[in-house]
Amino acid sequence: MSEKTNIPELFGSMVFNEDSMKKYLSPEAFAEWRDCLKNGRALTLSAANDIAEGMKNWALEKGATHFTHWFQPLTGITAEKHDSFISPMSGGRISMEFSGKELVRGEPDASSFPSGGLRATFEARGYSAWDPTSFAFIKDGTLCIPTVFCSYAGDALDKKTPLLRSGEAVNREALKILRLFGDTDTGRVISQLGPEQEYFLIDKELFLKREDLRLCGRTLFGSKPPKGQELEDHYFGTIRPRVAEYMKELDEELWRMGVLSKTRHNEVAPAQHEMAPIYTEANIACDQNQLAMEIMQKVADRHGLVCLLHEKPFAGVNGSGKHVNWSLATDGGKNLLSPGKTPSQNAQFLLFLAAFLRGVDEYQELLRCSVAFAGNDHRLGAQEAPPAIISVFLGQELEDVVNSVVSDTDYTDRSGGSLRVGVDVLPPIPKDTTDRNRTSPVAFTGNKFEFRMPGSSQSIAGCATVLNTIMAESLSLFAQELENVSAEDFNKVLHELIKKSFTEHGRILFSGNGYDSAWVDEAERRGLKNLRSTSEALPCYILPKNVRLLVGQGVYTPAEIASRHEIHMEQYCKVISIEAETMVDMIQHGILNAVSNYVSHLCETVARKKYVLPQASCRVEEAMAESLSQLNEELLDDMVQLKSYLQTVPRADSETLLKYYRDTVFMQMEKTRSVIDKIESLTATEFWPYPSYCDMLFSV
Ligand code: ADP
Ligand code: MG
């Protein structure tokens, strides 16, 4: 890429966006596509054919040879199966074809994707259907068509379908509220997401030498380097040339794909960085985040680097999360989480605020489950932000407002008595309060909520689905309360409703230090849940109230919930099992031998020394040889124990297995790790078979 990149021209050049559609489709087909978005109407076959033809012509001009239905199975990553456009003609020649049927519906042979029992083997195939709300794009010479993925019975087998359904739910319920406030203009309410993506960059050569990184995405051991993040010199620090080159190319690739990459900087841990795009519609933000994660890894490879998206590649320094900024806006561009200027706008804002707080309080477990998986256990509930207890930080001003409504007392800065909803104007609420309270899992940041619990590697569809759905339910209940109220009573009833809701759910508000152990006790007194690990969280996924919520809002069927519950538990067990097997393998093939070689080297040194210099002391060599050979035996015992745990996995239901993998296998890995770390710190570098933390964290 030359110095003079024309970014506006580059932006979206690989996306079949509205501009390209206008150019490549007939006016009728274009109008039908617009109508399909606006009114949810299905496309006619003739329009689909027309769109397919236009899409193909555009893609061929861009050099594409294949097409694929690009979908998001429950593995949490994306899947694709490429078909070329070629079609045989007479005389042994070919033409390039792509039909409307191929555009709107595909049948990937997908029997190996997790379905959690939703798909019996006799009907193993699922089908994928075009999601016309997300633009097609070209990736590596393949036209990618974003699709939903379902079983033949119509059960969602993917992450996109429930997200779309939750978007519908929150649209439906938010519109009811807006109508009650006299808004007749808004046609649609859209949930919007801005995911801040953290990642590590390390040298590829070092990566390849670590079996744990290659197979598990994280280091399973590694003694702490003398310097970590104590000096806080990396955060927002100058970006080193090699990383800067990477970020430049990454931005250009993302822009080409229409991803609004906006911010890039170094993060807290050494070798840790962040990319944040400008927020957009939830469905698109989610597709683009999946795409961004893929591109980040590809671009890294071109620079001799590896991009680690795991939540905790290195113990002892910060892990990586994905702060998901969430808000609701109207199709007219009005943010519904923005405090307004008039009493009526403010009343509406407070109602949406109350709805959110109710949802988070009522469904703490579900929200916690949406970010519960093996990788994220190293962050949540460990010694780093955010804690596993869900609470909401509003900032001083807004919390004062809430308190004033609850207690009918004066809002401090005001003279005219207590704050009456729908009558008074809110005090100005600063968009950026100085104390951002980084320890809070959910923070109000002026006109959006920032959910900080999601892990860096995970799809944001799951948590966005929950956020949309809890909001939809709260709004639906509020709408019922307000529906038949006369105009003159409206403000009074509204005030009481908001006051009641704030009062009932005020326990979810917390502005103190989330790391503090006192918070754990305080949260318990308040009755807040502290689900410290995946194995504690996931059983709550199917609590009757959660099933009622998700089914009630039309987001999942009971069978879809059950299948996801099953898949998430299974996934956890598989991850821990692979990590444990990898650890055993590395100990057996790498560490035991290496240490034994080093001990033998030390002993030879002692023998030689005693021969040549009979009077000299061998304290250093003897002490090290002794400690190491003892530790190596300890390691052997721990490894044998770990292996035996893996060989004696009980035959039991998934919940029992979940606990077994956490309490038995994972705990044994932790114990084993501490021995390895001690050994590493005593072993001479030339004998240690793996790159050290220092090598990996400080080499790029
Ligand atoms: P921070 O200080 O946390 O970096 P920013 O204002 O820069 O806060 O926003 C971080 C992310 O939040 C960005 O991805 C941004 O686009 C997104 N964001 C901003 N406003 C909204 C909104 N109304 N809804 C959803 N996301 C938003
Ligand atoms: Mg942020």
C-alpha cells in the first residue's frame, strides 16, 4: 500500500454495499431488497436471481472465483464451505454462474457442528439462509454471503439467529414505549454495539516452539518475568515500529471489508494491544467482529507475528477482554440511552434506565452465563477486572438522580424539592465522568452501557442477545403498566413505576472498588450472585426464569436453550481436557527430560570439578542439582496424577462432568503448573526447551 492510500475509496471496496447494489442491480430488485429490510418481507425468486446475478458480476470483477454461505455455528467462530462459480457448458467449456436459489439458501454438510441434540443424525444436514441485513463481502477471492444456520426443523444452530430475534424483540417492545410517549415517527429501534477488541502480538517463531500456545491458545506454564506491567509503561505507550506496521495493514484490511476501525493503542500488559471500531447495528457489529478477529490473525502471520485472542495467554499479566458497548437508537438516529433536554425526554430516559437495571438485576445469572467459558475463567473472578459479581456503575450524578427518585428527597444540586419524573429536567449528566471505575462489570458511560465481562475470543452475539432480551422484557412489562393510563395521570403513574423499579433493583448499583474483598461480602448481603467460574455459572443457564424470559420474548425455543446449555458444558470439558493432555505431553516430552539433562550436566560438572580441583566447593551445582531432581520427581507425581484423572473421567451427566473438570482436572493442572514454574526459574536457559515469558512478552 502506497503512502497516499485513498481511504474513502478503499473503505468498503470488498463489500457489496448499498452503493454497489445500486450499480449492479436492476432498480426493481434494489427496491425489493430495500423493502425486504424495512418490512421484513421475503424476496421473490426473480429479485433473488437478479441480486445473485449482480453480486456475481461484482464479485467476478473483483477477482472472486468462489462463493460461500458464511455462518456462525455454536463453536463461536465462523464457518464456510466454498463452491466455485463454474458451470459446464457444451464443448467442454465453462461459464460462471450463481443463482438466486444459491444466494438465499445453502445446505452445508454440517453434521459435525455442535447441535446439542437438536439434529438427529438421520436429518444431519442443516441449511443456511441469506441474512439480507448484512452485506456480502469478498475475502481471499471468495464471495462470502452472511447467513443464518438452522436445522431442517427450523431450530437455530447458530449465534446469528437468536441475535436477530432478540433485536426484533427489543424493537417491538421499545416501540410500544415510544408510542406511549407520543412518538409516532420512529419506525424501528435498533440495538447498537461497539466492541473494543484486545489482543496480544508475539513473534511467530517463538509461538511455534510452544505446543501449549499452538494447541490451547494460552501458555500452560511459564515463570513470571522480572518485569511485568508494574511500571504501567506499556498502556497507551508509543507503538513500536513492527507493531505499527501491523496496525497500519490491519486497519487497511478492515477498512476494505467495511469495518469502521477507529482506535488503536497499546494495552496494559506488555505485548497487549486494542482495536476499537465505531459502533454499528448489533447484527453487523457482530459479523464484523468475527471478521476482524480472523483478519487480525491473518495480517499478523504476514508480519511474522501471531495474534493471540485468548483471554489469558500469559498468567501474571492482564488478560484480554472485549468491552461491548451497547445502546438503543431509533431509525431516526436518536439514542434512547441519552439523557434529554426536556422533562419528557428525561422521563423516557429514566424509564429505559430503569428497564435496563431491572433486566440486569433480575437476570444476573443469565448475563454471567453469556460470558462463561473456560478461557474467561482466568479473568472473571480471578484477581483482575472485572469481578464475577454483576453490578452496574452509573457515575455519581446519575446515581444521585436515582436516589432522589427513590427517596423523594432533594437532588443535591436542585432547589425545587425532589425530582419528579416527567416534570423536572435532569441535571446535566457529564458524558465522561472522571472516575470511570474500571473495576465495574457494567458501566454507564454517558449514552451507552459498557459490558466489560466478555472475553476477547468470544462471539459478542451471545451477550448482545441477552442484553437485548432482558431489555425487551422490562420494556414490555413497563408498557403494560402504562398502556391504559389517562393523559393527566401519565406522569404520576410513570413516576411511581420508575420509583418502584429503582427501589426494587437498586441493589445492583455499585460504585466502589470491585476488587475489594469487602465487596464480596457486601454483594452477598445484597443477595447478588457470585458465580466465580464456568462450572458455577452454567447450571444457572436453564433456571426456569431464564427459560421463561427467552421463550417469552421469542428468542429461543426450550429445545434451543437445552441444546446450548449442553454444548457450553461440553465445550468447557473439552477445552480443559485438551489443555490437560497438552500439559502432560509437554511434561513427558519436554520438561522431565530437559531437567534430567540439566541435572546430569550439573552432576558431571561436580565430578569434573572434584577431579580437577579436589579442594573446591561444589555448593552451587550440588544445591541446584538436588532441588531440581526433587522438583522433577514432584512434577512426575503431579503429572501421573493428572494423567490418571484424565483416564478416570466418570461416566456422568454433563453437569457432574463440568464440576469434575473444574474441581479435579483443572485444579490439578494449577498445582502442576506451580511446580513447573519453580523448575523453570532454576533451570539454565540453554537447557529449558521452551521460550520464556520474557522472550515472548518483550520480543516484538
Ligand atoms: P472508551 O473511553 O471506553 O474507549 P469510547 O467513547 O471511545 O469509549 O467508545 C468505545 C466504544 O464504544 C467504541 O467502539 C464506540 O464506537 C462505542 N460507542 C460509542 N457510542 C456508542 C453507542 N451509543 N452505542 C454503542 N456503542 C457506542
Ligand atoms: Mg471502553
